[in-house]
Amino acid sequence: METFRTKLAPGGRIVVPADLRRALGLKQGDEVLMRLEDSQVWLYTRAQAIREAQELVRKIVPEGVSLVDELLQERRREVEKEEAEAAAFQARKAKAKTKKARPRTKKATG
């Protein structure tokens, strides 16, 4: 691993050496990410961050499992539950309304 030297410029700016910019495929105006980890600063591109996240997910998720399908199934179950709760609420509301609407009859005394 090659080491590059640079100096801290006014305002905390750091110039990324040209060889390192070329190695990372960086151009002026590109966004880079920085992370502080164990007193070390890591500089990487958005594409590298995405690849790293994908690799982590691949290690965790079993082969052949689709997280999209899992999420969709979970959401469908939530929707079914919400619809059942809404239907039960409407049924209770209609029942309460029916009780109030029933005319009361007086008992004949006799």
C-alpha cells in the first residue's frame, strides 16, 4: 500500500495528491466520504461505500433470499392486519350506532 503526503491548508483543507485522485477515479467536484475509525481517517468514494455495504449484506443474507420479497411480504401482512383492524372498528361503530337508533318502548302497566 502506497503512502501519500499532503499538508493541511488554511480552513482545514486537504489536497488529495494527483496519483491518489487518479487511483480513486476522482475528478474536481466529486463527492468523497470520510470516516474516522480508531484514530484513522478513511477517504472513499460513494461507489466504494455502496460496494462495501453490498458486501456486508451478502455476508448476512443467505444465498437466494430476496430482501425485496421479504420486505414486500412483511408489508402485505401489515396491510392485511391494518385492514382487519379497520373493519373491526367499523363493525363496532356500526353496532353502537344501531343500538342508539333502536326506539325504546315503554312497558305497558296494567
